[in-house]
Amino acid sequence: MTDRNQPSLAWGTRTFLAFVLVVAASMLSIAIVALIVGPPLFHEHMLELGHTGGAAEMVHAEQAFFDAGVRSLGAGLVVALGLATLLAWWETRRLRRPLDQLTSTAKQLESGDYTARVAIGVGSPEFGAVADAFNDMASRLDSTEDSRRRLLSDVAHELRTPLSTLTAELEAISDGLVPWDREGHELLAQQAARLQRIANDLSDVSRAEEGRFELDPHPVPVAELVDHAVAQFRPRYASKGVELVAAADGGVVVADAQRVGQVLGNLLENALRHTPSGGHVRVSAETFKGDARISVTDSGEGLTPDQRDRVFDRFYRTDTSRARDAGGSGIGLTIARSLARAHGGSLTVESPGPGDGATFTMILPGSPLPERTSS
Ligand SMILES: Nc1ncnc2c1ncn2[C@@H]1O[C@H](COP(=O)(O)OP(=O)(O)OP(=O)(O)O)[C@@H](O)[C@H]1O
Ligand SMILES: [Mg+2]
């Protein structure tokens, strides 16, 4: 940490001196007031009792009063000052302890130890609230760092396969072991496309991992979201021979239409890829108690319970070798679920089992606007 305009004395010492100074100033005021007010009052009382001003007896009594007053006041002030200093020292130490702990934990975080946390329960409830907020921040840093580390190793792993295929193929061609033909060209183009896809998706993946998508939500009819996504896929479904049907009610949802389109696009792409010719895919959207529920059901390959649990994992594909070459990178659903969550909603999957198709359901919270319309 940098030394920005640091005062020469430590905070604890300054607080302690401030305490002592306050106590000393109040005692000095007490002493001055007592010495100014006390003797004239005593003098007045003596006159009221019938003593004559200036008489030797009266002078002696007044001197005795003054001496006794100064001594007892002096002794009292010394004891009080000692006690106050002791209390000030103890209180300063008590206040300093949690702050010292906060500083040393912040230093640990700064040096890269993201597991460091401040002990809750040390100091006042106000400090407890600061410690809570600080620990939340540290946990967030810890999980971001952890996901960054895992992401890097996953990405390195993902890049390795297409890169080694490319390298091996190029070496074989340059050594004359394999002819430069159409098949070889396609293989290289496929691997290059795969690298391109990974590169395109990477920025979304890290945003998805850290849950920091920026949305631009507006009220939009669910029918519009569905129609738009379906229209883009119709030609490809028709050419594969997979029936595509869509149905939506007249509800409106507040959502980022482009991002929801991205989610539906991935679901429709997946359904097309995993449904054989002659099969069918149904997209339905309904609004219920303010929530929009959009689902994509296919009659395709389906999923085992284990696959169901893992499809949202980053870079997960059920059929590794074939899907790697012909399919995607296995991050579409990771991004899709994160986008649904960024809307305050969810994305889940159900499947009766392999060969019986799958249903992906996205829930989006309903419109908070009073002028909800149905069209
Ligand atoms: N409708 C489905 N039926 C069967 N399996 C599916 C279906 N949708 C997804 N999967 C499985 O889940 C995996 C992950 O899907 P995801 O969309 O995340 O990745 P992907 O489609 O392989 O690649 P991309 O990143 O381009 O979307 C797929 O590889 C596939 O194995
Ligand atoms: Mg996909």
C-alpha cells in the first residue's frame, strides 16, 4: 500500500492523545472555575455569619479554605487524569485491534491470498458490518480468481485438440505423407472453424462465469421473442427434415430481447443437432402469474440423468469426438443459463431418457410494469 499523506503519528496514538487532551482541558476548566467562584462565595458566607472583612480570624479562615480547596482539587484532578489516561489507553487499544486486523487482511488479499478473511465478532456491531462487507468482497474476489484459473486451464485444454490436429495434418502434408486434397482441406477448415468459435465465445464465457452480463431490458411480447428465433431456424430445420412448431400466448415480459434471442438460438441449434430427420421440435411460450415460461422440446437423442446434470457445465458435450468436430464448443448452455439468471430467471432441462427427447425451459420474471398488455 502507498504512503499517501500519512500523518507522522499512528492513528492509535493520535486517538489516545486526543482522549487525554479532552480530559485535561475539562479538568483545567473545572480548576479555573472552582478557583474563581469558590473564594468569593466563601467570603460572602463568612460575612453573612457576622464576621468582619479584614479581621485576622476571617483572613485565616479564607486562607485555610483556599489551601484546602487547592489541595483537594489538585489531588482529585491528578487521580482523575491518571484514571482517564488509563481508560483512554484501554479504549484506544480496543478500537485499534479490529482496524489492525482489517489492514493485515487487506494486505494478505493484496498479496494474492484470496482465502484471507476478517474474524467477525471482534469489535463493535458497526465493525461487524464492515467485516461482513469486507468478507463478502473477499469471497467474490476468491471465486472470480478461481473461475479465472479454471477457465484458463479449460480453454488451454480445448485449444489443444484442434491445434494438434492442425499441426499433425500440416506436418503430414508437408512431409508428403498425405496429399493436399479436398478431404484434408475440409479437416483443416473444420479445426480452424472450431478455434474461431472458441475465440468468439470466450468473452461471453468469462462474463457468464462471473455473472456480469449487462442487459438492456424492455417490455416485449413473448410471441415476438419466439417468432423471431423460430423464423431464423426454419430453413435449416426444413432442409434436415425436422418439423418445427411454435406456440405463444399474448403475454409480455421485461427482457433483453437480443440476449433472450441468443438463448433461444442456442436451444434451437442444439435441438436441431440432436434430433434426427423425421423428428419434431416444439417451442412454446406462456405467461403465468407474471412469469414467462419458454420451452423448447425435441423428440431427439435425449439425455441420461448424469448428462442432464452436466449439460450446463462449461465445455461439456455428451458425444465428445463427434460433437467436437461437427458440433459446438459445449459452452452455449453455460452462457444461456447465465443469461437467464442475469434476468432473474432460470434455465433447466428435463429428459425422460436417451432416445426420448429433451425439454429445456427458461423462466423469465414477469413485467413489473402496470400497463401489461396482451396482444
Ligand atoms: N436438445 C439436446 N438433446 C440432447 N443433448 C443435448 C441437447 N442440447 C444440448 N445437449 C448436449 O449438451 C451439450 C452442451 O450443449 P451446449 O449448447 O452447451 O454446447 P454445444 O451445443 O455443444 O456447443 P455451443 O457452445 O456451440 O453451443 C451438447 O454438446 C450436447 O451434448
Ligand atoms: Mg449449443
